[in-house]
Amino acid sequence: MNMTVLDRKPDRSAQSHLGFIDCDVHPYVKGPEDFDPFLSQRWLEHKRTIGGRGRQGLAKTSMYPRMSPGSGMRMDSWPKNGGRPGSDLPLMQEQLLDLFDVAYGLLAPLVGGAAAERNVEFGAAMATATNEWQIAHWCDPDPRLKGAVQVNIEWTEAAIAEIEKRAGDRRFAQVNIPPRGLEPLGRRRYWPILAACAANGFPVSLHLGGTSGHASTGGGWPSFYHEEHPSYVQTMQTLVTSLVCEGVFEEIPNLKVVLVEGGFAWLPALCWRLDKHWKRLRAEVPHLKRLPSEYVHEHIWVTTQPIEEPERPNDMLSTLEWIGPERIMFSTDYPHWDQDDPRYAFKVSLPEAWKSRIYRDNARAVYNLD
């Protein structure tokens, strides 16, 4: 008789994997003024008098209601001294870094608004400010935390300059680009930025979310957040399809791409479909020399949170096996309410040979961590 996910007990043997590398840690600001020390007088005045002009398609509300103040976070992650969850380093150390003896935490700032700023000059200034804020508030005080270089990809020259500025700085481990942009990421106009990431040893982190100004689904604006949330996965599927079909990985053969917080059970089915159609339509894309799935297996990694939980847990093992245990990296998504605890994240026992890869070794290699 097949057991369901509710019947299965957590993989408690994962407790032996304290010292893991967390590939999705969210730092927050205590307030928007946290960026002020890192802005020039010009942009400080602009921020105070004009403010940001984000590519937000909704006039009076956020696309992410669970992220509004007071929701979306662990109830115990609110600092006692004030501020938002994720804004207090000592509490982050207590609840995550020290509790599990985390070897490294990869920061994924969802603040600053640099990437979605319509005024690209202000966006570039906010990108620099957010990067300096990561250093001052997180990476220098706790070297276990590694920053993500923020850029505005709609100003190519400034984005490349910011990437090159951080090259060789071991406090940064990746470049963060939101999945939802003005155009699919595989378009040629983005190639110089992607090439700069690869040339300077930075994997590209595509963290779930972002605002493009376009409707969030292929069919238009949804009525409910319940519709909005599943559309995030559609974004990830579109990203993979664009990067592969546009020939990015042929053009930039050393590019590494990490899909963060987008799930992964959809990846095998997408690759099957891409391979099937490539065999029939390859004359249209002669720049693709191999099956699309081969590019995915060579260039793309995924993080674990949120982990899909099929009714038959062994189905998850089959999915992990197809993707490849060498392509999967553990993440918690701290301090969000649906954060994964490393002791209970998997509802099925992982093969011993996979555990060290998923919890530590893959991330150590991808991000070139000591």
C-alpha cells in the first residue's frame, strides 16, 4: 500500500546536516531611511521629494498581500526592539544562523526597489545603496552572510559597472535579477549583463516575484491572490524557456542560473515538452546544438523551498532524481511564515549520497564558497 505524505514522518536524519548552506535568506530594513547613508545628496533629495516610480501594475495595493506589514512572516520573528522581521541581525543569528550552525547564508534582499524602478538612474543609485547596505548591516557584521549584487537591468552600462565593482569581493556571491521584467530575460539586449555575471564569476539568482508592469498571468490580471500565487511558477517556466530557446547558454557557456523559491516539480515536464518540440522545430532555432534539457541540466540549479509534497512521497524522489541531486540546493526562506526547517523539510528519506550535496556541497561549488 502506498503511503501518503500525511502518513510519512519527516526525514529526521537531516538533523545530522547542521552546518548547511542556506540559499534563501531575506534581510529587511528597519525603515526606508536605512538606505540614506549610501545615497548621494542628489539621489537622497530625489528619494525624499519624488520617491520611486516602480513598474507596479496595481494602483492602490500590492501584488503580494501576504507580504504586507503584519503578515507573511513568522510570528516569532518580529524583533522585540522594533522593526520588521529580518531586520535584526542578532535575532536572525539566534533563530537561524546559530541555531543550526549555518555555514553560509545567501542573502536575497526584497527591498530597495532598484530592479523595478522606471527611472533607471535612480534605480542604479538604489542598487548601489542596497549593495552597500548589505555590506554594512549584514556581511561585515557576520561573514557567514553573503550578499547578492542588485542591479537595474534596464540600464546596461550601469548594471555591468555595478557587477564589475563587486567582482572579487568575497562578501558577494551572486547577482540578483527579478524574474518578471520588461522582456523575457533571454533577449539579446540582456546578454551583455548576463555575460558580465559569468565573466566575473557570479551565478545569476532569479528569485521568485518582481513587478514588470505587465499583467502577472498570460491571460491578464487575476481576480484573486489564489490565482496570482500559482502564476509565479509560470514565470519560472517562461524564464527557463527564454534562456534556452534564445540561445543564451550557447552564447555564454559558463553562465550559472539559480531558480530561487520557484519550486521545481514542474521542471521535468517542461523539459520533456521543450525536447519534443525542438525535434520538430529545430530548423527555427539552429543556434541550439543540443536538446533543451541538456542545457537545463548543465546550467540551471534550483532551491528547495517551497518543496512540492505529492501524496505519494516516493514520487518526489523520482522528481529529484530526474533533475539531478547535484542541481538542488537547500533553502529556508527565513523569516517568512512558510520557512522550511532543515530537520523537517523533506517528508521522505533522502538517499545518504544526496544529503551532503543538497544541504551543502552543491551550493559550496556553485557559489565558490570556501
